[in-house]
Amino acid sequence: MIRLNIDGEESREFSSREIRLGRDGRFHSGLKIVERDGVADIFLNHRKTVSRRHAIISESQLSWSIRDLGSSNGTFLNGERLTKDVEYTISDGDIVSLGRAVKISIEIDSDLTILEDTISADRVPSKDESEITEMIDDMGGGGFTPLSPTTELYGGRYEIVEQMGNYDRLGFLYIAKDLTLNSKVLLREYLPETIAVRGRRGISVEPIEPQEFKHNLENLKMWVQSLADTPRHRSVASIKNLFEDNGTLYYTLEYLEGESLYDYIERNHPLRQEEIDKILYPLIDGVIHLHNHNIQNIGLNLSTIVVSNRVEPIVIDFREDMGDEVSALIEIAYALIAGVGERVSNLNRIQMRRRSLSKGFIKALRRQIEGDVDSRAKSVDELLNIFRDSSKKFINYLPFVSF
């Protein structure tokens, strides 16, 4: 059992074994907690330094842990910034900070913590826990491990080269080799948490909840097919193939030489306004392009965007997420100006120090972050117009090259 004291506003005990921290565009303001089906969502929409998918607190059989999900402003444990997508054990009395603006104190009742080899006599594991544990044991304990390098898929056409990034709630992303064309591709594997695990020999995917798994797989297949049918855009990686193998769904995308937007910002910060524009506006145009073809709710963050060797932004990973791209693009715009891990309160100081930035652009961004609901963009098109109209020196990168 865990209790979270959130900014002194809410102190609550959670029975869920997974607690997701972030924001949701469906709720306009304030703190909102939704708990159902063993998962709790804490929406901190009054804190604009909190990313849409910021961090996740989860319980294993041994302990509680926290993982940063690639947030723009970082997650901190007792003042130390966490590396994205790495699990950190949390203990009673720890302090978690989201972007240094939201403080959450941790209380853990150790008497109720489930230990792998010391389950108390008066606690009988639930049916779901017993079935899941038995199923994983039968499968050889595969859990959520990635495919090993040199693993072949689709009748030997693709060979895994290496994992790209870390496991997320939908599965793994890999760099793979198309052995038929002798070229690299990106390959996404569907291995959703809570409803499937890695099976025998570390290759197959075995559903824990077969009906839900099949339903979600079919929905994902249709979504990827819609992406594949969308006309190409220079800022959006194209779908190359879609196939089923080893009991799950895979799809491949074009491979691009470059680095993640997160790494690009860290390496090149501070950026001039022209450099920011060259990345931000083509990226927004790519999202509008997808919207115009009925592709919504793309999971955008600093890790799902690659900056190519030609300094062009390209969305390389697609995850049908809940939430809105407007908030994600605002977070990306702020990171381009302030760097990763900076606080929103630094906007004034940044503007004073860096004369190369557009005052109008910073003013427009501040209004999106700090302004009331009526002053914020309701769509990506509106956000583009707000940014474009804010700068007298706007360089017309739009419409970007679509083909």
C-alpha cells in the first residue's frame, strides 16, 4: 500500500499497483485522480511543467519504483534527476518532484508490501495474481524482455540489430535489418503491459488477457494501416510493412540517420530562434498533415522525434495515445527554447540573456503555458497561427514539403 501527499493539496492512499502521473487535455485545470481496474491516473493540469505522460509509479513483487517517461522537465527523486525510462526504487519518506514544481512525498506501509518469498500467512494472493504468476512461470518467466540481437522475424526477412530506447507500455522499438533489401528499418513490436508477456524462449508473445489483447491488436492493425495509407510527409517516417509473427503484431518504418530531439537539444543548447523555427514549424506541419488524414492522438515527445543529419525533424515512432498534441507541442517548444530540464519560471531570464530569441514568440509561448483556458490554443492549427503571428521575422517554412 502506498500513500502520496501531492503538493500539500491531496493526501491519498492507493490500492492500485500502477500510478501514472501527467496531464490530460480533457480536463481543463486542477488536480484530478482517476482510479480503476488496478491503475490510477493523477492529472496535474494546473502545473504546466508537468508533461502529458510524465512518470509512472509501480509496484513489483519486491518494492515500489518510479520511472520517468521522457518528460520535458524531468523527474527528480530526493533532488536527483532520473534518467528517462530507467526504474528507480522508492522508499518510505522519499520526495519525488515533477519538473521541480510539483512535490510528492511518499509513504509506504512496509507491512503490506508483497515480498516474493515472504507472503504473510493471512494474505491469500488474488485469483488474478495467482493466474498471472502461474502463466509467467509456465512460459519461463519471460516478462517484458526485448528480443535478442540476431533474432529473425517474418520468415527470416528481418533480423534484430539492437533495441532503441526502453520498454514503454505498448512494447519495444528496435533497429532491425531487412535482409531482403539489405537495409536498416525501425521495427515496432506490440507487447502491451498488463495483458501480455514474453513467452517461451524469449521470442513469442503470450496474452494474459486473450480477448482484450486480440481486440487491441486488431485496433492497432487498423490504425497502422491508416497511417500507411496516408500520403507521405517529410516530417513523418513512412510505414514500410505490417505483419504478424510470434503471436503478436509488428510494423516497420523507414530508418533515418540522426539523433533524438532530446539529444539534439542537449548537444546544441542554446538554440537561436531560426534554429528553433527550423525544427518546430515543420514538425507542427507534419502533425497537421496527419490530422488532415484523420490520424489523431500521436504520442509525441522528445524521444519519438529524430533530428536528421540534415537538421530536419521527423516523427519516427507512432503510439495511439490518449491526450492532445497541442500540449505535447507546447512542451517541445519550451524545451527548444529553455533546454531539457529547465523550469517555466525561467522564461523571463532566458529572454533577457538571449537576444537572438523572438520576444513575440516567448510571449506567445508564455501565454500558452501560464494563460487562462480561453487564451490557449484548442487545436494544432490554432497553435501554429499563434506562433507564426507572434514573430515579425517569421521565416515561412510552411507549407513544408509534402510528397
